[in-house]
Amino acid sequence: MTKTVVNSWNDFDPLRHVIVGRADFTCIPPTEPATEAKIPEDSDMRGMWGPRPLDTVEKANQQLDALASLLEDRGIRVDRPTPIQWNQAVITPDFTNRSMFGCMPPRDVLLTVGKEILSAPMSFRCRFWEYLAYHPLMQRYFDEDPAFRWEQAPRPRLTNASYQVGYFDEITIEERLNRTAALDFVTTEEEPLFDAADVLRIGRDLFCQHGLTTNRRGMEWLQRHYPDHRVHAVNFPGDPYPIHIDATFVPLRPGLIMNNPNRRLPEEQRKIFFANDWEIIDAAQPAHDAPPPLCYSSVWLSMNVLILDHKTVIAEASEVHQLEQLDQLGFEVLPVPFRDAYPFGGGLHCATGDIFREGRCEDYFPVQVPGTRIRPVS
Ligand code: ABU
């Protein structure tokens, strides 16, 4: 077995080593101030919580294992987390939550920036201990790569002060859209909060989605933690549940980004991309008009693709429009069935976490313009 080298600066350089999640013991967590957000009013998940049915866990694991095999067949090293029994209460001095969530989506928790892997604070109480599933791998990487930086963001307290309690009391989708467009989210600015999947890494620039799971203080913390990077705040009006950037704004290769046409990046925030000759295209429409049963995520997991290199991409097998669009863009597209895994925490990008991609920290945005930077542009 090869020794670990941690290194990844973006989502598109050649992938050589990755974590693929596991569905074992995944729970539907009980309602808490932050997760009411993720359960649409007409969802079949409203009011339900507890371990997910075993047959659905098995089906999800089959698809996750098949993804891992495909990657290994292409010479990519795959590691897997060690699930813990997620059907246990989370008890801290500040809150109690009756169950945890799972470890199918490593992308939500682990932020790899160069030689560092940072466990995010996480803004859901049910996800407070999720990083523990990756602890055995982190210890191994620490032992094998003397330059690996194993980091943990400040553990949040997640008291009621971290949320606008009652934010999701019965309001219409229109009211919800108005609130998110006005940057009024369930999380407050009480303490730094972010999920790793809200951070889009493009070399020296980190684009952070301001939404239900990431606040401005979280971005400020990231800017201080990564002083050589430029941290940007972006938001996407049109998304009533803005959680994680990877079904909204997805770089495909240097110079090309796919944007969810229902969640367009505002004009002011596009300037930095255009000033540096990046093209932003609309993603293809999803093939499905509803997510699978008991799924938190939207139909836009269609665009939650895993890029293997500048010419090769894995996309969900039934997403015919997305497959066709990627094909027309010149990619070799590898279709992988993955809808049974969606309810466990997302799509192909969510279900993976970068450990090693070839390439260095490039400056893709040498022309910095106002509009997104959280620090003034000099
Ligand atoms: N984790 C990405 C999910 C985003 C969405 O539901 O559209």
C-alpha cells in the first residue's frame, strides 16, 4: 500500500487519492433549530427521526462501494471512514440532541486545502461528532505524511444564540426566498460557523457560500486561518435552502464553472470571474422532478459531479441531460448509479473527500475586483 501524501487545491486537477463515505448506521436526526430548514414542508421526512431502514442502507452502500471500485479500477486510492453508531444522543454542556447523522458525505466535514485537512465546525447539532468517523484515517495520514497538517476549526457551542429559533415557523417559499436573498439565515453571527461543503476551493481563492450553514464569522475565521488565500463571500438568491455550494456553483476545469440556473450568482459577484476570463454556464436541467424518498437534498444533485481530471468526470447515471451537457463540453463522462445514496447525504461530490490531487496552488484570479472579497481589495 502506498504511503499517504496530502495535497489538493481545487476540485478539478487529477485525482489520485480520495475518501468515499459509508452509509452504515445513518440516522434521520430529530428536528433542531438548524435542520428544520432542510425539511421542506411537503417532505416525507417531516416529523420522522431515527435509524434509516436497513434495506436502504444496504442499497446506498452498494452504490458507494461501486463508486469506490470504479475509482480504484482507474488507479485512484480510496479510503473509507469508520462509521460509529450514529443512533446515540449528542450531549454537551450547551445542548442535547437525540441522535447524530452519519458519514456518507465526507465533503461536508473535511476541507482539504493544500497539505491541510480541516474538520469544519458544522452548524447542525446532530453533526457535532461527525469528524470522529475520519479520525482513524487522519491519524494514519499524520503518521505517513510528515508535512500533513491535521487541523480542527473552533468547536462551536451551538446554543440557541447560534440560531434564529423559530426562523422556519410556517412561512411560504416566497417569504423564505426573500429572506435568503436578503442574507437573513437561520444561523446567527454568534460564533464562527461553516460546513466544509460551503467552501469552493479554486487555488488561492476560496469562495464561501453565505447560507444556512455558513456565516460571515466563519468566513472571517477562514481568512485568518488561511492568510495566503483570498476568501470571498458568495450567495445565490433563488435557493430557499442554501446549504452547501456543490449543487449550485461547480467548477468543471480551469476557466469554466457551471451555475444552477435557478440559483444564479448575482451580477456584482460575477465580476471577479469575468475579469479573469472565466466562463459561467447554466447547468443542464435535472432529469428528475423530485428527489428520492427520505432525501434532504434537491433534484440539483444532478450537477453534484466528481471530476477526476480536466477531461474526465463522474456523473449520476440517470441524469441524461447533465451527462449530455458534459459530453458536449468535451469530457469523457463516466455514468454511475447513485440515487440510492442521495438520501444519506448527497451526490457524488458530497460522498467524497479529496486527499490528493496533482497540481499546485495556482492563482486563477490575479485580477481581484470588489464584489465578493471579505477584506477590502487594495
Ligand atoms: N449538499 C448539496 C445539496 C444542495 C441541494 O440540496 O441542492
